[in-house]
Amino acid sequence: MKKLILISTAVAITLGLSACGGGNSSKEDIEKALKKIQNQEPKIINPNDKKSDTQTSKPTHKIDTTISTTIPSNLGTVYNSTNFNRYTSVKTPNGGSIHIVAQDKISDEQIIRCKNILKHYLTDYPGSKYGADKSAIANKMAQNGAILVLLNGQDDGNNPLSTQVTGQPLYQNEIQVEGGTWYMNQNYEHRDAAYEEILHLVHDYGIGVDGVGGHPGAAPEYQAKIREAQQNALTSSLWAMETESSQINEWRNENSLTQEYLASVVDSYYGLWGAYTKSQTNGMWGMYIGKTREDMQLDDPLGYALMEMFFHPYITYNARISASLNGEFSLKYDSNKPYTNHSRYLKDITLLGTNNNNVVVNELDNNIAGNSGVNTVIFSGNSSEYDMSKSSDGTAIIIDKLERDGKNILHSIEKLQFADKTIDI
């Protein structure tokens, strides 16, 4: 194997800039990473093999965790310190804010994850037809007064604020945190609804919905494509199967058919229904024909095309892995670990807490930050198959010469585990 080499200060600075988002990966690098995803089981289809996803290819271990205990006074009378105890926001290019308010039983980590998902949806996707520059959508959300409302409990009518809030509600018992018990067990009694509900916020207040009601949107051409795919899916029995006609009529009357359809597509695209056992083939409680990306491309090509027009092929935010995790977190798909249907799309993560945890890398050029415990990063090959270097600040760079595990930037990691040996950094 090659020994860890102390690289020069100049190189270390360059690597540091790359780690914090200061450089661009090439189109060839991104296409190579996405191609490697395709070769794993279940098969993942490249969303667009002609695009260069330059923005999200930049790894980062910096995360915005700013949360205030002061609720702004201009949000409306219901949004006061009696009803809500924390606030954060996503700033928009026009100087506006997309607001997030939370009740007292919502954890800080749930708030941060929701903020990250919102920022993920609004992160530019270079080369895509409608998502290359999402600034107009973010600006429109601020102009339309978008508010994400994180409520205690669950959506069962028992929270008195459920009928009073004017923003998009999302409930405590439907917000998973990566590495938490609900996430690791893929507990659908506490299913991960954050992607769906936050998408509704972006769709309603930013993209815009054609027809009666709703807010003026910044992407009417994209909404027309969503409407086309939704109508095809409904008439072709690709979506809303096993759904009562009264529910469909309710969605039609409130002009929310496209919102509900798009959420079903996005959930399957990011692997949220891969672990659902009550249906072997369908997603979103069995109502959407595509359970995986491969299913979507084959069974709902119009819906799948919507994804490559706007949505990144992997998760762009740095996921904070719950301090409750005690063991292993895999970024690599493993059929014996149901949560990896979703975690396989994570690229950058930060371990929280003090437990001695392991992380299994995937092929997406991971950026992994350890916690205060002893952390081990696990690779698929023998140590001789990797190039390894270490900068003066302790950052390790591990590159798979056989292109299985990609290029990994590691911070505060103590051990590297290969197929043939484990070594200390």
C-alpha cells in the first residue's frame, strides 16, 4: 500500500478550497460518478448523461445551523412566541426570506434538516432545462410570503394550530433525521414526509400552479410539463391507484393534483419508498407506479423526465447524522439495510455526538466529517488499490484507483478500513 503523505501547504490550501466549495469537478467526473451508480443494484438511471452538475459536485462540511428564539413580528398574528419558539430562514437572491417557524417539540436537528431540504430544492442544477438558475423561484417564494410551519405531533387534527396557520405545515412525527431511529428502521409510522411537504411549499409558492387559485409562479413552462405528466399518469393509471375517487375529486377541486403527483415522483426518485414492504412495486403508499428510479423510467417516463429537468440526481446538502447513532451508517446501497435505499443518494455527511461510528462510502466523492469519538471510514477494496494523502490540517484524501469508491475527503476521521486491513490516520 502507499503510505499517507504529508502534502505541501500550498496543496493543502487548494484541497481546503475544494472541500469548502471552492472548485468545480469536471463534466467527465460527474458523468463517471453517475455511471457508477447505474452499475449497482437496484439499477439507477442517469438523470441526464449530458449534464455537468458542477455546483453540487463541490463537497462541503460547513452547515448553516443558525436558529433564533425570536419570531419575526411581520409573519402574521398566529406566528407569535406563544405558539412558536424557534425561527430560521433561507435567504433569497433578492434579499428576501423564506421563513421557517417551529413549535417546542420539534428538535433543532429536525429544523436544520428541513432547512437543508428546502435549500436542496433551490440549489441550481447546471445544465438542466428548468433548474439551471433557480433564483427566480426562490425570489418568488419570498415575494409570495412562503412559510414552512413545523408543528408538534402529527397530522390528526389534534394540534389546534393546524387550522390557523397560513403556511405549509409539516409535523414533528413525520420529520426523520439521518441516522435517527426512525430513519435507520425506515419506520413508515413516522414516515419521512419532509421531502413531500417542503416540495409542496416550493411548488405552490415558487414554481407556481396553473389554474384556479394559488400564487403566481416563476416557472410556468415547467408547471405545464408537470401538468402534462400528471394528467397522463392519472388517465393511464400510473398514479392515484388505490386512491378513493372522493380524494381525487378533493384534489381536483382544490387544484392540487399536480402537487400531489409531483411529490409521489420526487419521493420515489430519492429512494423514500424503496424500503416500503406493503407494496413490492409501487411507491407513495402504493398509489404511484414507480417505487425506484428504474421503475419510474420504465413505467412513467414523463414523470421521470420531470426529475432531470429540475432536480439534482443526488442530495446536495451535508446531512447531519444523529448523535443517537451507535454503529454504522452506510452511504452505499445494501439490500440488507433498507435505509440505504435513501442514504445512497447522500454525498456529504457530518457525524454528531461522541459514539464510535463507522461510515461506508459510496461512489459520489463523499465528504465525511467525524465526531468526537473514534470514527472509521470503510472502503470496498484492498488498501493497495487507493491513493492516500493527508494535509497539514488533518484532512485526508482517499482516491479509489479502480473507480469504485470515488474520491473521498475526510475530516476528523481516525481509521480507514479496507478489505485487507484497517489503518490509523
